[in-house]
Amino acid sequence: MVDNKVSVTDAGPSRKKINIEIPAETVAQSLGLTLDTLLTQAEIPGFRKGRVPKRLVEKRFGGAINQQAKEAMVSQAYAKAVEDHKLRVLGNPFARDLANSEILPGKPFTFEIEVEVLPEFDLPKLDGIPVNRPLIEVADAMVDSEVTKLCIQEGSLDERTVAEPGDYLTGTAEMTGPDGKVYFQSEGIVVQVPPADKAPKGMIVGLVVDDLSTQIGLPKPGDVVTVKTTGPASHENEALRDLPLSIKYTVVRVDRIIPAKEDDLVARFGLADAPALRAALRERMEARVKIDQQSAMRMQVARYLLEETKMVLPQRVTSEQAARNFERRRMEALYRGVDPVAIEQQIAELRAASAGEAVRDLKLFFIVDKAAEGLGVSVSEAEINGRIAQMAIERGVRPDQMRQQLIQSGQAASIHGQIREHKALDAILAKANITDLSLPDFNKAIEAQNQASASKQML
């Protein structure tokens, strides 16, 4: 059997172009195999299954035969090229004009694929990194704040006739571009009228709008408002980047959250009294503080890795890369017990951040992936189950419910990546020079690091 002709060239930072020529002999074999398979399955009136004449099958199903043979050849040739050239591919390949190309008997078939690959770079020294550990105590005021937040989360909805700042709107949304093309359309979209402490900025359909309160006003059920904005430069949908957008929002109902009473929470959770409620919340907050403490140290390791690693990265982040970045951030917030509404607010703000922030996240992904490989980090099924159970405790649900929620939201696969990232950073932390600081001193140290980083970027 004649081998494929394969050439691999650079297509830009962290991208490779693979040109593959499949010889005529292989094309003929693939077409023949596909036809033989179809002969055993084809059903045409007047003929028994598997008894249709070959010429009739070729005439009736020629296009399908060509397509199936092409898909099989491309898949096999691409997989072999990646293996032979030891390409460390990320995400899905992009084949230019492949859908319009045809394979012909007696002719070789040539196609071109672009892939995103791990960039080549050297890791910095991983021993003795200076890291500050914040010493955080759960004060009574923090517990009071948690009780207030829980009262809101467990509160009831009071339907209103006219919205006021802080109220929640439920309605239908349609987002279009300047040419009228619809990019998003859905019912049940919830929008909060920006409260006084956040106005005029607000969020709608996952986008931060700087003057939302001005544009949306104080509507009532039945009102139709139009919000104008521009697609974020880092949006995971590349078609929306820097695109003028118009969001038509039809208000169906207006609700205000009426916070639950503390005594109601005591009864709802089957506790003895208010002190028991606060004791339970304190215990949960102390567990969360440990997570926050570890996250703060991981962030310092991440900063060090970013500043000390030289790497050539793409000038722009692709839609797939952006989606991966956002999913990493979403899972991290979920792990830390952040409220789901606040998580989506963070993601919306991340979309609105500079393109440089998205590239920074991509760079960190590459660095930690290489560090994890070098440190021999692996993830067990027990660790995945433990992480899901931990998240379930934060959400106040059973582990099986948490798992189902993750599966339904498409986030289950991200658990493995998050644990692997955390274990890699923790392995580096185990070799770090750690200094314990009070929370005020820790905040001062972080601010000094931020200023130093900003100064480096200006040089």
C-alpha cells in the first residue's frame, strides 16, 4: 500500500498546517469498500435488500458513496499524520474547502487541515517560588453577611406591575446584527434592572452593557425595549466580536425578591435555633476559607509562571480557545462556592475584558498543562467524585444531583481538567517558600505585586 504524502508547516503561533495527498490506489480502495458496504444495505423498490445491481447503486447513491469514502479517508489520514509527526493537537481541526472537494477514481485526493497545537517553550524554575499565605478568620460580621445572602437566596418572588432598580425581569430576547441576522433567540431570559450600587452597568444575555439601566429603564410587563451594544472582542463566538448588536427584549413579568426570615431558614433546614444556623454556616465558611486560601496561593504561582515563561502565542484567541478559557473560569468559581448568578456575571465581565486577558488565560493553560505532564500529575475517578461531592455541599444538594447538573450543563468534562490544574499548582506550592501574612498585610503585598506587574508591562 502506498503511503500518503504529508507535509507539516507553520500556520502561525501555536498552529500547524497539514497538507495530505492520498494516493489514487487508496482512493480506489476506499470507494470500493464503501460501495461494497452499501451494496449489502441498499433498499430500492423492486429489489431485495442486498440484491440491488452495483451500477444502480452507484447511480442512485454516488454522492453518498463519495462523501462516506472521503470522510473515512480524511479521518484516517489525519489521525496517522498527527501520530507520525507527534503533533500535540488541541481542539478540533479546521479543514478549508473540504466540504466542496470531490474524490475521483484514478486520481489522488489532496486536502489541507489547520490545527491548534501546544506551543514549544521552556518552563521556569519551579523550586522555591516565594508565596504569601493569607491568614483568614471567619469573623461574626462575615457570618452575618452570609445569613443575609442566604435569606435572599431562599426568599420568595413578589410579582410587580412596574420595575424598580434591583428587580428582576423575565422575558424573551432576540439578538441581531446590523444586517438583521439573528444570533440568539430564547424565552425565559432573566435580566436584573441594575441596582443603585451597580448602575448604570448591567448584564443581558451574557453581555455586560455599560449603560443598561439607561437603555432598559423601568419597564412593566408587556413592554418591549431595545438594547444596543457591541460584541466583546474576546467573545467565544467569533462572529460577534466587535459587531454592533441590537437586543430586542420583551418583558413578560417583573419580580422582586422578598428575603426570607432567619426563623424561616431555621425551620427550612431542620435546625434547632438561630445559633445552630449560624454555627452551620460558620463551619461551611471555614471550609470555604481554606479553599480561598489555597486559591490565593495558586494565583501567585500562576502569576510567577506567566511572568517567567517566554512563549509565542497567537495574536488573537480563537472561539474554541475562548470557550475553554471561560469554562475554566466558570468551574473555578463553582468550586469556590460562588453563587451561580455571580458566576455568569463574572463570565460576562470576562467577555468584556481585553483580548490580552484572554491570551493570558490561554498562556497559563499551556504552561500548567506542560507542568502537569512533567510532574506526572494524574486524576483518579475517586478524586473526581470527591470534587463533585465538595461542590454539592456548597450548593446544598446531593452529589448525584450535582453530577446530573454538571452533565446537563456540559461542565462534567471540565472537572478532570480543573483537578489536574489544581494538583499541578499544588505540587509546585509544595516546593515554594511560603510566608504567612495577616489578611491586611496580604492584600498590601498583592497590591504591590500588581503594581510591579503593571510596571513590567509598560517597559
